[in-house]
Amino acid sequence: MKTLDDLIGEGVAGRTVLVRSDLNVPLDGDRITDDGRIRASVPTISALTDAGAKVIVAAHLGRPKGGPDPKYSLAPVATRLGELLGAEVPLIELGGEGPNLADGEVALIENVRFDPRETSKNADERVELAIHLAAMTGENGAFVSDGFGVVHRKQASVYDVAQQLPAYAGKLVLAEVEVLRRLTENPERPYTVVLGGSKVSDKLAVIDALLPKVDSLLVGGGMCFTFLAAQGYGVGDSLLEREQIDNCRRLLESGKIVLPTDVVVADDFSAEAKTQTVAADAIPDGWKGLDIGPDSVAAFAEVLARARTVFWNGPMGVFELAPFAAGTRGVAQAIIDADAFSVVGGGDSAAAVRALGLDEGGFSHISTGGGASLEFLEGKDLPGVAILEKS
Ligand code: 3PG
Ligand code: MG
């Protein structure tokens, strides 16, 4: 794989470099609630501008359907990126000859997914868009792939464009891939994985891939209730994927899965709901589990204290609501306290760390990629990385 250092070594002063970043940040209206991905994009962009490149950043926000939608505009992101870079970042249209930038200046293309060719299943359509993107760099352009969170997508600005321009891996993509390799190739043992989030069906493939490799798999979040149901417990009104119960039963046979022993249940999905903590096999009818309980946190913490390698993806409960944040906070703190190589995978878990005011520096690495890191751990080819290895 050619890297950003190689590109800078070749000389970039006066050249226009297209950088694909993952700036898909959570928004509340037009307020960015977690700017982690924008901050993570800065080192690569700054390295290029410091070396005299003109930089055009391509990125997506959300999943707009079929065309431009102001709700998914990157305008707030352009503003924040400008603040972080200390220079205004104009938001520009995709296509044409590209912006008139001076050396060291940066522009951001409006949401690439406003053009349906970006995510098209038809390769010819994607290539067409990739050619437009490449043309924006003019003579002697280059492409730097740095949007780790989106490298699992075979999309025009991630994959096809790497065949239209000399392509290089950015700092973030390199760093993320290196960390994930350390998890897959010979992890120091015990290796403990903590999984949460709402759906078993989303995590089935990664659980199947991980079980033979890990020593323990701790399960919390909405998905734990399907596992509890697989043990024959009633789960009240908790999230339940009935059609996954058999799968969960099969996974439990590994003997490596640790489930919560108590849960915080509520009579409503709300911060004002009535709550109680009950044993995992005694969830009352009409109540829903929204967090793991304190005994579970203690049991998970005990496993984590012995671990030498930890990967965590997915919150343990509805951490956005204060009454259901203790599980995620407690488990995150146990990972911080463990004397282990610890990786947080995923937008939601990373956002939880920051929202709960935990020490980001307490983890060895916080990945900017949720789906991407899970697919890597599943052993799948990441198209956006594979294409860099080929070019
Ligand atoms: C993400 O947030 O998971 C990445 O930015 C990729 O977005 P996507 O899941 O909509 O492709
Ligand atoms: Mg996603």
C-alpha cells in the first residue's frame, strides 16, 4: 500500500489532492453532538496542507435517499473542520473543474451521497462519478483514502476513485488497520470482547468469527435479551429478536459467552420512567430492560481485570438517558482500568465514551469505524483498503 508519507515524499506543493474522510458525525439539528470523526480527519489534511497541497475533501453524511436533502448537508461539518484547521473551509459542489484554491487551502465537497451514483450497485455509474471526482483535482492530482469508517463500502468516492488517481492510504486508515491487525494476529491472552448494541442479527457474523478466537465474550445492550430468552428466561417488553433465539442458543454452547445476571428495567422508554433492578431471570411482564445492572457490571469487570486484550463495540444500555447509563459507564471504566491493549470500535461506543465524560486516553485506541472494524474482525475484505493494496 502506498501511503501519505510516500505522496508527501513525491512532493505535493501546488498539486490538488482529493481526500476521502469519514465526517459522518451525529447531529442534533445542525449542532454536531460528537466531532470525534472530524478531529480524526485533521492529521492527514494538515500534513498535506503543511506540505503545500491544495486539498479537496469528499465525505458523506447519513443516508440521503436519491438526491440532495438539506437535512444531510455537510455545512455544519465544513464550519467545524474550518475551526479545527484554523482556516475557513468552503463547502463546494461536486463536479466541474474544482475550486480555485491556493496552496495549503482546503475545501469540502457537499455530501457525496447527494449523487445517487456514489452508492450505486452499478459499477459503471460509480465509475462515472469517480471520474468527475478525479477531474476536480486537475493535472497531476492524487487521492488519499482516509475515511476508515467507510472503507467497508464499495462506493465511488471510497473505492472507484482509487482507480482514477494515484491512490495512497492516509494516516487514519493506516493507524486503524494496524490496530485491528494486532487484534486478529496473535492477540495477547486472555482476549475479551465486549459487545452491546440493539440487534443480535447485526452482530451474528462477527460473533461467529470471534468466538473461536476469544477467551470471553461479554454481551450487554439490547441484544442481551435475545440471549436471555435463549436461556429460557422471560424478558418482559425488552427488545427481542425471536427468530434469533436458536442462533443465540447455538452460540451459547461455546461456553465463552457471559450474560448479565441483573438488569435495570423500566416501565417506559424515557428518562422519567419508573425503574428497578431485577435478576436477569426475573424480568417482570410489562417492563423493559434498558441497561445491565450493577452485579453484571461487577462480573464483567472481573473478567476485564484479567484481560490482556480487549475489544469493545456497542453500549451496554440506553446511555443517552441518565438512568440507563451506569452499565456502559461501569464497563467502559473497567476497560480503562484493565492492564490490556484496549480498542473501542464504533461510532456509538466512541460517542458514549465522550458523552459520559470518560477518559479517552484510557483506551489504547478508539476506532472511528463501527461497521468497518466489525467487518475487519469478521475477516472480510474491506473494499476501500483492498483497492489501495492493488493500486
Ligand atoms: C458509519 O457511520 O457507519 C460510516 O460513516 C458509514 O456510513 P454508512 O453505514 O451509512 O455506510
Ligand atoms: Mg453504519
